[in-house]
Amino acid sequence: MEPVLELPIRIPPRKSGERLRALHGQLKAAILEGRLRPGLRLPATRVLATNYGVSRNTAIATYDLLLSEGYITTRHGAGTYVSDVLPRMTSLAGQPRASAKRVRQLHEFWQRPTMFDESPGDASVRYRFSLGKPDISQFPMSVWRRLSARALRSFARAPLSDEAPAGRPALREAIAKHVSFARAVACNASDIVVTSGAQQAFDLLARMLVTAKRAVVAMEDPGYPRARMAFSAAGAKIVPVAVDEEGLIVEQLPANAKIIYVTPSHQFPTGAVMSPRRRAELLAFADAHDALIVEDDYDAEFRFGARPLDALQTLDRTGSVFYVGTFSKSLFPDLRLGFVVAPAWAQPSLIAAKQCSDGQCSPLLQETLASFIAEGHLARHVRRMRQVYSGRREALLDGLKKHLSKHLTPVPSAAGLHLAAFTQASVNVEKIVEQARRHGAGVYPLRRFQSGRSARAGLVFGFSSLTEREITEGLVRLAKAFNSKG
């Protein structure tokens, strides 16, 4: 006989966008509180949907999300059951209030300055070599406004119906064609999940893949702090893994790593490109250890001369790579649209996590971006900006050679919108950074992006938001900091 749940679950009204969140949250709470005991058989999604007056898709998405989080299990031919071993066995009911120490730890975790403070200096610093700041003055805003107005008119004629948590069909199709052409990523529109920027992509993947206090996530060191923050917040154990001129050192990966975060096309922040040998080794490691790879391809559209290497997702034959992309570097940061190319097996859970998080990204932005890509505006803008940024990159390299060759050794890199340079071991980098600010130049110490013990010290320069003249002047001022006796 099919089991029936008699839980007093409150379901929000239709069209509220909160029905999945409510059903998922209340079922999870019932499991954690012991009202749904370990080993209990749950009703089929059809019965669950009927009992609580939700759609079958909502019921399926709820179970998919609980399954990905480890709260329920499925037994082939026998149904769905509450897991015998739960991610959190502590009862919520009667749980003591958080101690002052725990509150302080949580506060310190979310206030870590290295995580979200990405500025190389305050507004008074004239020449700031900022990271992740494209030159928006070059963006064809008139074209964007026209496409946005057209999308708005189409919505007026045909009002939106149901939400699309995976993304609007037109944008998913446009992204699939774009990454296939620009990065040789083999995917279809059905493989794409649209996110509110790369940061939400990391957050959703962390929610879906991390079992708190058990999952080991290997991350490049130095590496991208915001990705590290997303996995840390989900309760993962972060293991820093060193990088060199070939990228992540695969032989240093811990055997128990189940998730590996990498930036193979343009390592953040050193700029190193993962060699073909290392890419093959990394995929072999993932296959041998049943690990998953999160590939962050954040600015690989901007290449300068060298032929791009295949993305890990292109080389993947086992469905172990999640490819994350963003439009923040190629268009403008405030757009806040990104995407994940996910293996087919992970699509339902990823979509359920997205639906639980915010329902969907802005339909207006999605339709505007879809037209911007489909009509060729993105490709033209990237080609034009590649020339602009190439000139700025050359100005940076020339300036480093002319004014700072005694102090800095640039890391070879042929892609992206920033460069790193190593200093001599005896240099006090933090003192240099402070002196540079006094002279009006803002740069990043490489140490800001490290979580473990790295052997090399250096500086990181973003060059996309400064003109060639400003880059040269900023380096002249940085040279004064190196030569200063104070």
C-alpha cells in the first residue's frame, strides 16, 4: 500500500514562486526533527503532489534536492526512503542557543576581508590596477537599450507564464552556440543552467555536491577567494593545492578529494595555463577517485596570440566536469548573468537547487542577452575589446620591463585581463603595496589570494580598466614605491 504523509505542511499560493522552497524546507525539517524517521518509506511523487496540492514537477524537484543533500535515498524498484545516516543528526527541537563563541566564529567567517574586498586601494588612489573590471565605456549601450526595449514590448504582448529555473530557452540556446563556437565546449541548450553570475553557480554547486563536514574540496592556492567562500560556507573541508607554471599540481591532490575547483585556461591569480599533460592527469585522477571537477572559465574569451587549449569539459568522457562561465568580464559586471554546463546526471538536482534559491534570473535580462548573442553583438564586442585589451596588456608588460625589471618577473600568460609578477624573496610585499598607495598606485599582493603556505611572493595587476597612459603612469609610481627608503 502506498504510504501517505500526514504532516501539516503549509504550501504558498500558486504563482508565488515559493512552493518548492516551502515543501523542501518543511520536509527537511521534519526529517531533522525526527518526525520522519530514518528508513521510513516516503510516498511516490504523484501521491505527494496530490496530497499537498502542488505540481508533479514540484514534487519531483523536491525529492531531487533532498536526494542530492543526502536526506533521502532511493531503492531500485522499492521506492524512496528517509536516509539511515543523515547529514545532520542533531535534533533542531530543543537545540541549545548558539554560544557566544560560535556566534563570534560565524561573524568572523562572513567578515573575512580577503574574501570580498577585491579593491587594490580606496577611491583616493588614482591608478588602481583593479581585477575583474572591464572597460564599460566601450560597451555598446545603445544596442543593449534597444534590445531591452524590444524584449519588454514582447512581454507586454505575451505576459510571462511559468518560471524557467534553468533559464529562458532563447538564452540557453544562444549560450550553447556561443561556447561551442568560442571555447569548443560540446553542449546543447538542455545542458545549460543560467545563474545570477558565476558566484551563484559556485553556491548552487556547493549546495548540491557538498556534504557538510565530510566533503573534501581541493582548490588552487593561490586561488579565487569567492569560490573558496562558497564551498566553505556549505561546510566543505578545503584543502589548498599549489600551482606552478603548468597550473594545478595534480600529484599533490589528496586521495580523498571529491570536488576539485580549477581555473585551467587562465589560473587565478597567477595567469598560468594548465598544460595538456596536467589536464589529462587531472581527468584521470577524477576518474580513478570518483571525483568531480568545477572548471571556472571566467575570462578565457580574451586571448592574445596563443591558440586556446581545449576546455576540460571538452575532454571529459565520464561526466565529471561542471563548466562555469560568466558574462561579467566580456560585457559588464552589473549584468550578473552566468551559466553552468552540467553533466546530464546532475541537471535535475542543479535545476532544483536553482529553483529553491531564487526561482529564476531576470527574464528581461535573459531575453536581452539572448538577442545580444544571437545577433552577433557579443562576438563583435569581444573582438573589438580583445584589440583594446591587447594594447593595454602590452603597455603593462613594457612598463614592467622598463621601470620594474629589477624588482618584478612577470608570469607568462597569453589570456585574461590581469597579470601576475613575482618579487624577490627578500621583498616585503605588504610594505611595497602600502608605499604604492601613498604614491597613488593600487596593486594586489599575491598573498591576498593564498590560503596555505606558498613559496612565491608577488603582485597582481588588472589592466582592463586603465588606459595605456594610465598603466604606464601607475607603474612609474609603483617603481617609486620599490625605490623608496621610507
